[in-house]
Amino acid sequence: MNTSFDFNRRAFNVRELGAVGDGIAMDTLALQKALDLASATEEGGIVLVPPGRYLTQPLRIGSNVRIHLEKGAIILASRNVDDYPEWEGRGYFNAHRCPYNGRYLLGAEGAENISITGEGVIDGQGFAFYEENEGAAFAKVIDKKTRPARMLMFAVCKNVRFEGVTFRNSPAWTCWMVGCTDVTFENLVIESNLRHMNADGIDIDACCNVLIRNCRIQTGDDAIVLRSISRLFNEERACEQIRVENCHLRSSCNAIRLAYYNDGDIRNVVMDNITIAKSCRGIICQIPLPAETPERNTQTLTNLGPVVENVRFSNIKIEARLPLWFRISEGSRARSIGNITFENLDIAGSTPSIFQGNSETFLKNLSFNNMRMRIVDGEPCLGADEMPCKAAALIVANCENLSVRNLVVEGSNSEIPDDTPLFYIQNTTNFVADRTINKSCYYHEHFMDALT
């Protein structure tokens, strides 16, 4: 969909349809009318939102609609939890199985050719759904069952584009794309409160052909998520052909997350030229047991677990307490996690990066090329009981085919105790490393045996 202004397409100015734009009057009817008129126009229409503050309840978007937010235009989500009904699905997916709930601000299902552009802002007013929890790392959610779980919720849509706008203060997930095809996020700013739990940035779920480019994302929870939640569809859908590039991320939790327990397939992913700053964890692929989740879920494992394959991370700078964490918990399930490459990474952290399969599923075909790993003072991200063994920079356990090339480790004596190896490689087959690695610190014997 061409996002340049097409003056041959009819524009519907929300002011002319009755929107007040003072941030006090409820402008839902005028905004929804503009959306409906634009979708009903033969060649599609433009919803033009001029400067102002437009308070609204949830809105549904049809096909062939472009929402253009002029500079100074702010769409404000209602702070009244009763204004958010559950998603009334049209049968494209299992809406009743949405995580948390099906409440949203902007939604579309089974639509195509949708874009949201401009220099304006969409504000979820998320603070209304939390209360301060002094002394705690995160504010307290007032009620997860009724808090709107998403600002944007697009299901099984095609040809979707977001460009230039700012999304801020989401109550929970900011943008959730589920089962969508040909989606672009470009030149966006996403800002959620760093103390707001579940306040994700972009969640890509069972989608195909997605581009995230030139975005700045700061979140209280995961900044970018790739998943394929199996229960949302009656057939398997993969999350595939995903590219993320030229982005700046910060998270109180995980900057980038791949997969979860009971998920489907994730494959053919490229992430390039990304900066991760001041985050708890950098890039993770954690497959926990339900009881290990923050919610301490009691549900059972319902499938054989996810496949994560053909993933490449390149030209990435990470500043996080735990830079890299790929782990399958013992007793959890994953069909396969492998063919994963890390190239040209500069990482700094106070906790060693960890790659750990379990006794049933080994990680496969891991490659680390041209990496600088800086060990810095700071609070560890994991407790001692969660670490498979002791090391300063890198731990790999239960892995088939591991390659390490041109890896440099830096850290002072205070940051690397004399009795701590830089690397610990355990129960790993076909392990190859080169001698260009900085050998100024002690290595575990398993690592030295692999040097070529």
C-alpha cells in the first residue's frame, strides 16, 4: 500500500464529522464514522486526523483505510475499563484464547490494505490501569482480567503498514499482529513505562513477511517478540520471513524474545544493525515450564513445543545484565532450536551468556563469529540456582555442533575472579574454536580441547 498522499483518494476529516478534539469529549462516534466511510469508498479512503486530542473508546478498522495523524494529533485511549469489551471475533482465529483478554483500542480482523501514518501520537493512557508499588521493581496491575491487553490488535490481515507515528503509554502489549501477512513497521517510536508489566512493544505472532525498520522502542516488558501461539488457530501457522534492522531497543525485561512453551514454528529470521541499551536481558529464547513463568501457570504442555530455526543476528550492540539467553528448561518441550548465527556482536553484561538445551532436546548448529564480550560489574540477572555452571562470559550445555570464531573477552581482575573460567562448555559435540580468541584469562579444559 502506497503511504504517500494520494489526492485521488477521498479524505474524511474527523473534525468535519463531529470530533471535538479537546481530550474531554468522547470522539468515538466521529472517529468510527470516518473509518467506516473510508472503508466503504470504492478505492479506499483516508481518515485525516488534524491537531487535537481525541478521546476514544475502541475502534474497528476495515479494509483499504489509511489513518493519517498530522503533527499535533493525539488519539487518547479511554481510561475507563468498562469502555473495553472483549473482542467480537469474525471467525478468523480463536479470539477467546487470546493471552490475558481480548480487549483492545484499535482492532482489525480479516482486513487488508491498512496503514497508520503521520507524525501524530496514539496514547494508551496505561497509567490508569496500574497503581504505584513503592519499593518494587514494577508497578502493580490493578486487574489483569479487565486491563486492555493491547493497544493495536490486528488478526489475519494483509498488507499492513505503520509509519512515522508514536505509540506511547500502552496498558500492556502495544502492537499485536497475529496471523498477518506483509506487515511493515517503519520509523516508529514506541514508549511504554519502564515499570509497567506486560507493556511489550511489537509482538509478531504467526505472521509472514514482516519488516521492522528504523524504530526506537522502550518498554517495561519485551520490546520485540516473535512467537506462534498454537492455540490461536486450529491449524499450525509459522512465524516466518521476519526482518528487523536499524532499531534501538531498551527494556526492563527482554529486548528481543523468540518463542515460548506450547508455541509453533519460528523460522527464517534476520536481525541486523540493532542497538540494545540499558536492558535486563538482551536476546532470549526461553522455553520454560509453565510453573516457571511469572504467572506461575498451572496449565500443562499441550504440544511438542516450538521449532526455532534459521535465525541470524548480525551487527548488534548489547548492553544488558544478561546479554544472550537461550534455554530449554528440563522437562519442558521444544522440537528443535538450531541453525542460529551470531556475527559481529559487541556485548556487555554482568551475567554470562547462556545457551542450554535439555536432556531431550539439544540446541543444534550454533555459530559465534567476530564477537567482543565485555564483562562488567553489576547485579547478576540470574540466581546461582538458575546457572548450569560457573563461568564469566559464555556457558554452552547440551548442544550439537558449536562453532566459535574470533571471540574476544575483556574484563578487569575485579570483574573476572581468578577461580572463574571465561567459558564453560558441557555435554557439547562437534565443538570447534579458533586460536584468534583472546587467551588472557583461564579457559575451561573443554574449551581448550576444541581450539584449532
